[in-house]
Amino acid sequence: MSGKVGAAMFLPTRRVTQMQDNQQPPPPIQPGQDGIEAKTGQIAQQARDLAIKHGPPAVGALVLFIVAWAFAAWVRRALRRALLKTRLDQTLVKFVSNLAKWVIIAMAAITCLSLFGIVPTSFAALIGAVTLAIGLGFQGSLSNLAAGVMLLTFRPFKVGDVVVVAGQLGRVNEIDMMITEIDTPDGRRVSIPNSQVIGGVIENITHHPRRRVDIPVGVAYAADIDATRAALERAVRSVKPRLDEPPPEAILQELGSSSVNWVLRVWTARDDFFATRQATIRAAKMALDDAGISIPFPQMDVWVRAVPPGMDAAGALGAREVKSTLPSGL
């Protein structure tokens, strides 16, 4: 019995030892693996938090800005059509419609900032400093903007007028906030800064509904004054197209160096100016030809008063020309 008791006492020990021998050892722990996994999880969690916090406002701001841009374009087109029906000046129509578009876009941008909790009034000092820096950097652009406001206020010309500004002749296509666009007679589009337009002489050619054509004409001194006047008056009365009032005129202007100078004046509608000008030149030339009156051209007559003995007139003229080229005192 004592042998059985001793065997029973040693059996559990053999089982525990056998179980410990069959158990697999745990895998070795890589150094830093737990730290990388923890950091990755932390970054992922922060990304999820940011997406949850700022995702809806960002999507909302993007959708709002796209809708506002489309709405501003529609308002611009609708406002332009409505103002054109009121027979308002095209210059003001374009300016007001463009201004309305940019005001809507600016309000949409401020609203998008408020979706992120950014209140513009809290950045008043910063906005003031940035505005000052921008003003100094864009001084020329701001002067153009101020000049554009002056052009729209005083309105020396409007869209469609033919003007001479900054040395350029053309028809005004658009007066923008910064530049003025004109189309030249040879088919060029010229953009002129508004500061140069308002700072120089502005000549509005088509401001009045009628214009006067002035054609200078010179006739020979041998022509009879009364006969010349009668021929030129017949010429201006035959010009078409022209206006009957004021009546056309042929005015004796001056006694020139080589001709008696006249000026023909014919009034016409502003749209017929160039046609009337060509018709007046043609009529004057034909009238003078029919009357036998010549139009002189610049020439020089040389008179030799004394010919030295043994030298003909040609030799005397040549000697005089040589002497005139020598320095004084020789």
C-alpha cells in the first residue's frame, strides 16, 4: 500500500512535466513594433476626427462656391438683358452687371469662411495690414480703378463712340474697371489703362450728330479770284451727301508762299463724314479743271541779275552754288 501511495504521489508531476514539454514557446517581440502600430492608429484616428469635423463644412463650402459662381453668372446675364431694355447706356450696363457678379462671389467667399468658424471681424487688424500691403503693391491698378470710376461718373464718351485717347483712334468697345478697349479702323483691339485715358486729352469725334468737312485748296496766283470763288462754290453745292444747313462755303483763307489758299467747308451727318470728304475733294478738282484754273505745286524760280564777262548764265549759277558752300570769310 505504501508503494501505491508513492506512485500516486509521483504521477501528477510527470503529467505537468509532459504538458510543459508539449507547449510551444511564444513568438519573440520585435523591438518598436508596438510603438509603430500605436502611432499609426493615432494618425488614423486624428484623420477620422478631422474628416468628421471639417469634412462636411469643406464639402458645403465647395458646393456653395460653385452654386454662387453659377448664380453670379446668371445674375450678370439677366441684369444686362434687363438694363438694355431700359435704354440705359451700354457703358453703365456692362459695369453694373460685372459689379453685381463680383459682389455675389465676394459674399459667397465670406460665407464659406464662416462655415469653418472664421469670422472676418476677428482679423480686422490683419486684414488692414494686408490691404495696405496690397494697396502699395497694386498702386497702378488702384489708380486705373479710380480712373475707371471717374470715366463712368463724368462720361466723356460711351461705348460705340469714336474717340482719340492716348494717341489711339478707334471705336470704344468696352469701359472696364481697369482698362478701356477700343477697335481701330484697321481692325486692331487696343486696351488702354484707364489712368492714361483720364490723364490725357480725350477727343470724342462722334459726340455730335453732325460734323464739318474742311478741305484746303490752293490755286495759282494767275487765277482770277472771282472765277475761282464761283468754281469752288459750284463744287461744294454739288457735293452729296451733305446737309443744307449750315450752307456749304468756299472761303478765301490766305496768300501762301506759292498759291492762293482757299478752304471748302461742308456740313454732313457724322456717319457720312468720310464719304462727304472724298466727294468734296473730287468736286473741287473737277470744278477747277473745268474752269481752267491750275493747282500749283512747290517750285523755285532762280533769277540771275548779273553775269560776269566771259561766263554764261549756267556758269554764273554754278559759281554761286560753289561759293555758297565755302566757309564764311573765304
